[in-house]
Amino acid sequence: MNGPQDLGGQMGFGPVAPEKDEPIFHAEWEKRALGVTLATGAFGAWNIDESRHARETLPPAEYYSSSYYQIWIKGLETLLQRHGFVSAADLDAGKAVDGTAPPKRVLKAADVAATLARGGPCDRPVETPARFKAGDKVRTKNFNPTGHTRLPRYARAKSGVV
């Protein structure tokens, strides 16, 4: 999809300027944002693809004006509302005010290290054989998909070798 997250090769955004020795977190709240996101993922109500989709479908102006972890929290708010764990009134109040669905699973503090070490499911079933193999010459399509793609804009209509 042509979303705000796909900036590669786009005009007007300037060069990528990574911070030297960039810290993982720039503020304390960012640690909590990541922790809450991981803990709610353990509910088992959505998968990694739905989580990414919730972040990548933020309106462009909102996406561009948000920091990395703000984007994660906004995506999480979408998921929590979509699955009935919070309401808009809960989010507005900053606390539970409506009766909402309890999660099927809750990640306990004592289980965090083992859960993170185990990782989450990320395998995808392969239903058709691969169309290309290493060494094949390919040319990518120039298209504007409505759904998710792993082909960034800067790589569209380009030739290369797998």
C-alpha cells in the first residue's frame, strides 16, 4: 500500500541522518510504550500483521507528526478498541469507564523474560511454489497496491537479480 511509512526514495523528506550511538529509547515513557505493546500482544487477540496494519494505516499527517513510539501507541489504541478491550470513552478518560471485554490471556511479570525468549509465531504457510530462485533476473512492477506489499516504492519498476 502507498502509506506514509513507505518513505524510501520520496521527494521532499531529505536524507536519512541516523544518530551516532542512538539510544534504544529517548525517553522513559518509550520503554513503557514498548512494554505495553508486547504485553497486550500476549492477549492473543491479533497477530503481527494486524498490529503492523494498525500502525501503517494511520492518516499521513498523524503518522508524520508522531514519533516512533507514538505511532506504536496509536496503533495499539486502534487494536484495543477494535477487539473490545477499551472504548473511546476509556481512552478519553485515561481510565476504564465502560465495561469492556477481558483478555483471554494476561502476561504476568514473572513470565515476561521466558515469553520474550520464546518469541511469537511468525511462520506463514506456503501454498504455492516459489516463482523465482536465487540468480533469476527480475523486473518489479510499477503499481499502487491497496493492500500491504513488501515492495517499497523506490524499488518499483526496477530490474535486479534475486
